[in-house]
Amino acid sequence: MAGPDSDGEPRRGRAGFAGPSPSREVRNPSEGSEVERGGRAGFAGPSPSREVRNPSHGSEVDDAREAVRALVGQFRTHLEIRGRSGLLGVSGSSKRASVDAPAISAPSSPSPSFESSELEAGVAAGDRPPAGKLRTGANGLKLLRDEIGDCQRCKLAPSRTNLVYGVGNPDAELVFVGEAPGADEDAQGEPFVGRAGQLLTKMIEAMGYRREDVYICNVLKCRPPGNRNPEPDEVSSCEPFLKRQLAALRPRVIVALGKFAAQCLLRDDTPITRLRGGFRSYEGIPLMPTLHPAYLLRDPSKKKLAWDDLKAVNAALARVGIHPPRPPAA
Ligand code: SF4
């Protein structure tokens, strides 16, 4: 996977990624800065605008606005979940409509956080698609890969060695989405195989899964030269492929690795240090933003935060009876 990964060392062992204590750390309000590559790529939607405070009763007005925002967010999530559940007929059913028309419109505003009860419904709504349907699971992924072909849709095509589509279980409950291929990934045609990828594998194993149990892909399928930030035209050309991948996969939970993937999928330019730690909604699917493995290589002290996020993912899955094949690290 992408991202500079030349400095820092991952911790050793299966839980070498996990932090020593299960307790959550208190966020540092000053950690609003972006933590991976330099600036944003300009793809994210607008942030909620700030309005001028009335000095005479500013706090009351702000409280009311926050309450309205929270209600709107909850209502939007509720509608998304109901929409997905509507396709199912009954929430929690093993049947689900296929994604024969996989084009998905991007959300027009930042995705809301999940309330506790809605999170469970969102995970439950991710039941496996019925057998025999096209454009989901392995069939859907193959059809999309065939359609992408020797893609020349953006300026990254001439410099790539391999197009890096994605790897893993086509029926995965859990999908990890990163930014873009790096040098190792470009050379091998597989996402997350460099040092950051090795750390991601440890993170997945610490959760109790094998790499082949989950699905791993990136927003961009081709390497930006020199591991530079993806540019908006490249994102707009390639992101529809990711959306269709996710539509074919229909995971229970998505883990967005790093600010780029999280901001892109959520249309939210909040720094990853504030996005992480709580579930958001991507098309009604619970999405956990977390820190990118390349960032964790540079700052191993943040591994505990990422581990907290991944434990929350396991807990959300456990609420609907989905457990990893092996015991997770403590
Ligand atoms: S990055 Fe995406 S859109 Fe650009 S050439 Fe590669 S596959 Fe095509």
C-alpha cells in the first residue's frame, strides 16, 4: 500500500501492533493536524459551515444547532439503514438484494456517526447476498476487474507497472481500504505488501483473522509517482471502481486506513485524528476510520489508538454473532 513507509519499525509479534492497555486514550484536541502525507488532495466535500455567533445568547444557539445537527445525522443514518433493510425485507435476514445496478451515488454531505442501536442494525444489514446473483461476491469483482481492464482513464496509467485491484475473500465480512499502491504494491500487483502492508497483516491477525479472510483494496488502483498524494482528477477517475468493489463485496464493516481513504469515502475533511475512534456510515455500512499503518510505522506510540479502533470493529461484529476464526489478541 501506499504511503511512505521508510521510517519507524513495527512492534514484533502477533500483537506487536496492539497496545498494552485496553483502555482508550483521551484525544488530544491539538491533534487536528493531518498525519499522513502533506495536504489534502482536494477531493472531500465541504465541511459544515460555521455561522456567526450571537454574543447575547451564543451558547444557547450553539447548543440548539448541535442538537439539530445530531438529530439530522441520526435521521440520515436511520434512513440509510432502513433503506438497506428495506432491500432485505427484514433486518437480519439472510437474504439480500443483489447489486445488479452497482452505480452508487456519492453522499452529498459528511456521513453521520452511528448511534449504538443503529450500528448493530447496520452490521446486521450486511448479510451475505443470495447465491447465484451476478455482480456481487466473486462474480461482481471479476466483472468489474474485466471492465477496468488495462485502464487508461487517468494520468497514472503510463507510469504504473501493475494495476493493483484488490485481494482477499470476495465474501469478506470485513474490508480494509487504503489510499493507493506504493512501490512494492506496484511491483507485485497486490495491495499492502510492503512494510506498511506487513504491519496491516499483523493488525488483521491481532483481530483474529488471516489476511485471506478479509478483503484489502485502495481508493486508487495505480501508484502515484514517488508516492505523492493522489490528485483530484485521479480520484474522480478511479473512485467509481472502489464504490463498485464495495457494492460487490457488501461487507459488514469497512475499515478506512488513514485520512485519505476515510475522507474520500465519508466526504468529510475532518482530520483522521478526530475521525477515528467511532463508526461512521458509508452507504449504510458501518465504517471505522483508523490510522494508516505507514503512519503507525512512523509513530509506533499511536498503535494503541488503532488497536482500540480494531477492537471496536470486532465488538460491533460480535453484536450480530460474527466472531473471528481465532481468538483476538488481548
Ligand atoms: S488510477 Fe484508476 S482510473 Fe487511473 S489509470 Fe489506474 S485504474 Fe484507471
